[in-house]
Amino acid sequence: MEMFMRLPDAVRTALREHGTDRPLARTELDDGGWAFASRTTLIVTSGGGEVTVDREWCDVDRATADPETGTITVEWVDGGAPLVLRLAPKGRASFPQALRERVQWSVVHAAPVNLPDGRSARVAVRRRANGDMFSQVVGGADLDLSDPVVAAAVDAAESRARSAVGLPM
């Protein structure tokens, strides 16, 4: 239980009650909350121990760390508002690396999709914590799948990605 030794009691209790698997890395946030990279999920708690974020790694599109500002910005594949984690000055350096490794582990195959008018999207085959694989299409707000040309390009790319890893279309 070394991972839980210096956590506030409320945070430690919340993690136990949440039933998460053992965190691989953690970091304290500047608001008193904590961020945890477990094998299966990204978990963020408030300083009072309330779980405020609980998302699988395959939900993360990308994450960027800015050492100058001490922030990590997590972008979601569903286009939801980015999560900005403001690390406490004594935050652990291992957390960004664990976050990166878990997101990369979830990506089995990815390929860009060039669309008309210079737009682009990405198709990916991702892995859930239980090993199940599935495909995702990630694009900007301007990705219009009702456009037959766009839909055909995305469908073809998704089919190639799924085929590359042995998934049926």
C-alpha cells in the first residue's frame, strides 16, 4: 500500500470505494486533488476525495504536458471539453510518463484520413483494458459524415484499419 501512504484519508477511501485497480502513478494537483493513472483508467479526485473523472484510456485522444506551466491537458475522443490538470509543485514526474504509456497501449493501429477541402480525420483501432478491440473515428467539429464523399473515405479507412489488425468490418 505504499502508493496510498501520503494520500489524504478521504482520497484513499474514495479510491478503495471506487474499486479501481492499483494506480501505476499518481500526482497531486494544485487544488488539493489527485490524478491517478491505473492500468485501466484515468482517475481524478477532488481534495475531498470525490471522484471527478473516471475514463478509460481508449477515451483519451491525446494528452500534452507543459513543464513551464505545470499542466497536463487531456483531449477526449468524444470532443468533450479538455481536462486541464494543474500539477502541484511537488507533483510526481512519473505521472505524465504513465499517462503517455497507457494511452499508447490502448492504440493498436491508427491512420490519417485525408478529406475534401483539406480537412482530415483519424481512424484508430483501440484496445480496452479487458483486451477487446474496436475502431474509432476522430475528427473535428467540421467532420460531416452525412456527406457521401466524406463517409466513403472514412468508411474505407476504417475498413483498412480493422483489416490490418484482423477485425471484421
